[in-house]
Amino acid sequence: MQTLRVALGERAYPIHIGSRLIGEPGLILPHLPHKRVAIVTNEVVAPLYLERLREALRGAGVEVLDIVLADGEEQKNWATLNSVFDALLAARCDRGTTLLALGGGVVGDLTGFAAATYQRGVPYIQVPTTLLAQVDSSVGGKTAINHPMGKNMIGAFYQPRAVVSDMDTLGTLPERELRAGLAEVIKHGLIRDAAFFDWLEANLQRLLAKDPEALAHAVLRSCQIKSGIVAGDEREEGERMLLNFGHTFGHAIETGLGYGAWLHGEAVAAGMLFAADLSVSAGTLPKAEADRIGALLARAGLPSGAGGLTRDRMLELMSMDKKARERRIRFILLDRIGAARVSSAVPAAAVGAALACLA
Ligand code: NAD
Ligand code: GLY
């Protein structure tokens, strides 16, 4: 097992990465104010991993409530959030109850937001079971549900007490989900670490074949990059915006097509291609580097384009981006692979050129 720390002062927490961790109550017990937890999971993950986690905790004398949600991005909504509150209240869970998010980013984001708001805040622990959640959504304390008008529009910054990433759970992850998670791994190389991007180019086949050593390296390096950025800018006032590379376009695609039509990682991959093209049209990134990015995303089996959305619709949806200030969209541009920056002065013509492939 490898352990990193997210250095956030009194809200610092460990990220444990390794094999057979779901059966290790010792990683969770030190973070519980009382021996009472509510595991929030979904109907796909529950038959796979709920029993193992529940029995490990019960064996350590912890009282466990389970809350099993329906599956899918479209569950990141008020009604499902409310069903979590209903279950917590019906079981008379108090402020000493810790929520455990067992699942992918949907369960993690929703459970984190439930924890941020239930009785004005209870502790929570992330137990991510998708590659995307292990490399990205479980770390950093962004919690949210979606609004019909915009992705992740209702939420809170609220850090977990710990992240327990059991790499064995990736064994059951469908191939399409694995590829979607790779999009966020590739993002980390693009914004911060050219050598990691080179490593991804060289090791993509191992990752797609679920080679445990390659996956562990991808998760560890991603968590190192993300936790370093979050430690310096928890509430996204500056550097953390870099983690949104491709997301202005990607969130527009997810909202425009309807939540769940494309996977989040797929929309981010297509968004990163638009953002690379924008970097070329804004004059910051050499075209050859954008071609390299496109080639790696294509080899990873990730989509391009916007699923039939028109240029005008994309622009309308992008204007809702949470990074926008005084109606100006802020874009993340690449200067080269491994170096990104925020720009609020991208000419409209450059944005138009990046979206030129759309009707
Ligand atoms: P997801 O949570 O929908 O999980 C993907 C699918 O895999 C689901 O059907 C799920 O039930 C299933 N699944 C989960 N673990 C499994 C396993 N081990 N074996 C088999 N099936 C399994 O999607 P995701 O890609 O994990 O997360 C996407 C969400 O994360 C989006 O809502 C996105 O906005 C959010 N996100 C949040 C952050 C953040 O910083 N908070 C960052 C990135 C993405
Ligand atoms: N996924 C972007 C962030 O956590 O800031």
C-alpha cells in the first residue's frame, strides 16, 4: 500500500492506494468520531463490494447502515440526494455518523454533498471504485449534484477524512469506464507533467489491459499531481482551475446531450481536444503537440466532437461555466504538453476556430 497526504492543515487527510483495502477496517476506524457509519453506494457496486466493506466494519464493532441508490449520472440530482437524507433521518443518524461513499464519482460527489449539508456537516470517507474516481473525483473535496441547466451547479467544497482506493475494484470495471477514467489521467500529464504524458504514450496498452502495476502508477501519479494542486488552492481561486482543462467544453457536452448520454470522462476527452485546438488557434500550443494529444486520446478509444451539438449551442452552454466572471469565459490553455495556464482573454475568433468542425 502507498499513502499520500493531502496537505490542507487541520483538514489534511490520507489517500491510501493498494490491494485488498476494502477489507481493512484499520484504514477507516481512526477517522470515525463514533463507531457508526452509513455506507452510500449504488445497485451496481453493492453486489460487488458492499458485503466486504460492511462485514469488515461490523467485525470491528462498527454499526453500519447501507443506502443503495440507483445507478447513473442522472442520479446526481435533488431527489436522490433527498432520499439519502430520508434514510439518514429515518435511522436517526446524528452528527457522529460518518458517511462512506462506496462507488464511482457519482456516488462520491453526491455523498460528499450530503455529508456537507446533513445536520450542517458530518464526516465522510471516499472509497472510490472507478478509475476516474480514484484518480480524480475522490480527491480534493469538490462535492455536487447537477442542475438541468448546468453540470455540478449545486455543491460545496468539503474535504473527506480519508480516501481508500482499493485497486482490486478495477478488476470488475467495464472497459468503457476504464477508458473514461484514462481521460482524467491523461489530463494530469497534459497540465503538469510531460514525462508522465510520455509514460502514458508508452504504457497505454498495459493500462487498457488492466496491468496492476501500470494502473497503480497511473493512480499514484495522478493523486500526487492533483493533491499538490489542491493543497495550494483548495477553493479554486487560481491554480486549481488548471484541473478543469477541457471541462468548459466537456461540461457543455454533458449538459447539452443530457446527463449520462456520454460518460463524464468521454466528454472531458472531447473537451480536451477542443481545448488543445483552442490553444493552437490562440497561438500558444504548436500544432504538432495538439496532434500528439489527439493521437493518444484516439488510441485510448475516447471520442471527439460534440455528439451533434451545434457551435451556437456549445457557446450558449459554455457561457454557464463556473469559472466565468463578469460574463467572460476563462479557458485553460496549454503552452506545451505538461504546462497549462488560465486565460480570460481568449479572442472570440480563436474560440470560433476551435469549434469550426461543428455545424
Ligand atoms: P460513475 O460513478 O457513474 O461510475 C461509472 C459506472 O461504473 C457506474 O455505472 C457505476 O455503477 C459503475 N461502477 C463503479 N465502480 C465499479 C466497479 N468497481 N466495477 C463495476 N462497475 C462499477 O462515474 P465515474 O466516471 O466514476 O464518475 C463520474 C462523475 O464524477 C461525474 O458526475 C463527474 O462530474 C464527477 N467528477 C467529480 C470530480 C470532483 O472533483 N469531485 C472530478 C471528476 C469527475
Ligand atoms: N476535477 C477538478 C477539480 O477537482 O478541481
